[in-house]
Amino acid sequence: MKKSLVLIGVASVLLLSGCTNSEVKTEIKLQLSENEYLYAKYSGYFDISRGQTVETVSPQLLSELRAEMEPAKEEAVAVLTKMIVSAAEPVPALAGVFNKVKATWVTDEEPNTWIITINREINGNRVTRLLETPADGGFWETYSNEEVFQYLNNINRLLRDPSYLTGLGIEPDTTEFGIENPLFIILRPNLKPDGTFDEGSTVGLAHFNDTALLNTIFSFRTFKAELLRDMNLIWGLKPVIGSEDYFELHAVKATRDGRPMLKCESIVSATVDKKNYPPVVTINMNAEGAQKWAVMTRENVGRNLAFVMKNKVYFSPGVAQEIVSGSSTISADFTEEEAADLAILLGSGYLPPFGVRVLSIR
């Protein structure tokens, strides 16, 4: 009995020693783009379409603008560090107690470059993907499927003119249905089995090989004029459930200033509940965000709100009732890693609009 106790004691000492003397260290070298920040924050000075670029701004003004962005750089590096910490490879519970996660950063010799050091191993591909994802996400109002069909049908009628098909490089479908519905041959309307409109913001489904062609059609001046001025047609991030080839097209309402009605910066924390399948993400908002969220949900009961990031609809939940708490649970077709990544992106805090480039991980 005493021998067993001694052996257990020795094992415990060895484990504690291993926990407290870990030499694991990962360095992430990254660079921020000043130009992307300037174009995003000071758009009045920069308009590429009018020839206004960084080179055309007076040196004095450019120097002043760059001085103003210095605090934003520190803020950005702090948020990026939090992302890295959240995405670090897990360690045994006891190791986490005696070797707590630590992350530090220092400036590098290269301009606008930092080295972030963390005492954990990381998945380089995953961390790179997270850090280089633009933090431009937010919630938008949407149009319903039934509301949009009439506008799509107008485009469908115009496409019956063979000259449009030829100009777009579309091979005409000579079947009776194809002749009458050249658009709906490539964009399948979102209908129920009984032929009625399905609920939600999804207005159609298309094979991934046809998404670029449909983008061209909807951006063509003649066809774009048939859509409402504040209607943006945006593809879903992932293929529809049960298919690897078809993607949903959503109808999102644009705003006057081109910004989402509720931005990511209103979210103060996000967590993942992996007990459910698919896993769910719970978000909590600050006071201002909670007020906006209450208004958005109250005015959109029975409709859908789309969360858009990188010009993709990540999810489009239906609103059952007004939400006044500032806390909401997001359920979608997430894998565990996708849900975890989304929680990291949403819960790491506001990331100033710098372009981020990961230079190396070692």
C-alpha cells in the first residue's frame, strides 16, 4: 500500500514539473495595412474611382491621419492576440492550472509589423484564416422570398430575348420550360413541394458553377434596374444541407450608408455550446447594441435577419419575437470548428479595419 502511495506521489510531482516547465512557444508574425484603414475610416479623402489615392493626399494631411491611427494599431494587435489565445490548442486541465496561457507582443523592425508570442501550440492554418478574416460582419434586414420573386420574374422575361443570352454567353435551353424560363433554369426558385413560396430570405438555389454567371446577370445594368434599389443578392457561405454543389441566394436590404444595422463591434462576448448538434453560438451585446437589437427584432417579427461577413450570408435566422436582453442564440448548420471560429471572430472585440497579413508562424 505504501509503495502505491509513493508511486502516485512521484507521478504527481513529475506531472506538476512538466506543467510548470513547459517550453512550448509559438511566434506569429503579422502585418497591418495602413491603406485599408485609411480608405475605410477616411473615405472622404480617398476615392479610387476619382483618382484619389494615398499618393494624391498632401504629405501633411497624410501624416496627421497616420498619427490618428496609431492607437487603433495597438487596439488591433490586442484583438488579434485575443483571437490567437482563444484558438490555441487545448492542454490537459491540470497543465492549464500550473502553466496558464500567456501571450505577449512586440513591434518588429519592418513597418507596421508585430510578433505575437504565445506559450501554446496552435493550428497555423486555422489561426491564419481567423486573423486574415475581415471583421466587417453585421446584421441586416432582408426581403422575403415571396416579395422578391416578381423582380426575378421580370429579369426572366427579359432573358427570353436571345440577344441577351448570346451577349452573356449562355447556351439557350430549347426545352419548352427553358425557352420560357431562361433564368430559372440556372436559379431554381425556392418553392415548397406544393408550389408555394418557402419562408425566409432565400430566393433561389444554384449550382456553384453558375454563381459567377448569375452575379454577372444581376450586375448587368438592364437587369439590375429591375431590382429594388436597396436589394442586394448575396450567396450563402455553405452549400445547402444534403448537397455539396448548391448554394442559397439571399435577398438582403441595403442601408443608406452601406453599413449593417448592427455591427460586430456591438458584440462583447460569444460562446459555443457543443452539447447541441449542430452546436449553437450565444452572443451578448453591449447596451447600445442591445437597444438596436431590440428595435431590429421588434420590427422584423416573422421575418429573417441576415448575418453577413466577407459578402457571404453566414446565417439568416427567423425572428419569433422582440429580443430585449441583448443576448441571442444562433443555430445554423455549423460544425464544431465553424461554430468555435465564429465565436472567436464575434467575441474577440472590435477589430479596427486594417487589412491583416500573417507573414510567418513558427
